[in-house]
Amino acid sequence: QYQLEESGGGLVQPGGSLRLSCLASGFTVDYYAFGWFRQAPGKEREGVSCIGSSGGDINYADSVKGRFTISSDNAKNTVYLQMNSLKPEDTAVYYCAADLDSADCTYFSTNYYRHYWGQGTQVTVSS
């Protein structure tokens, strides 16, 4: 059975940092493309970042480039999203996702319909 479990969300002030974690069960993070999406109230879900097999392919949404860093720990079978310099517009529910049909990030954002999903974790950036 495939499962993704996110953690690390919370309330943070603008300019602050959070690190999200995504623990994978039933599959190996090193073999497939994993990443993060987010959905703010009243907005569509958007791709934030992706990491491909063995970390050889990484991409970011323009809105988070230079502030967010995605990484993976194969020993812990966990994918991370380090979020720095957070802004109020980063407020959203963040979802971890896995694409078991691909090892790279080329179509990770567009092929969301076939992904496995976690339950989401709330990130709120507010003073």
C-alpha cells in the first residue's frame, strides 16, 4: 500500500522558515519523481517543486525560486521542502505527491491526475 505522510506545517511570521517533510511508505523515493504542490483558498492547486530519481532533476515554480529547496533522504525514505523567506502569499495547504510512472520532473506538474497524494499540511504566513 502506497502512503505519503506530510509534516512540518504551521504558523510562521513573514521572513521566517519552515521545513516540510514527506515520509513515503510502500515505495522508494530514490526511484521516482516526488514533489510538492500547494493550494491556497479560492485558488487552483499549483506545483511548487519536484525532485527526480536520485536527485538528478530538480525544478521550482518561479514564485519560490531562490527561497525554497527540495531534497530527499533515501535512508529515511523522506522528501523535504525547506522554505525560507516566507511571504504571506505562500499561505496554503501543501501536498506531497509521487509520480510512479516517471523518474524525472519534466511533466510532474501537469500529470498531477496520476499522482499519489498525501493528506496535506497547512502553512500559514502571517504577522
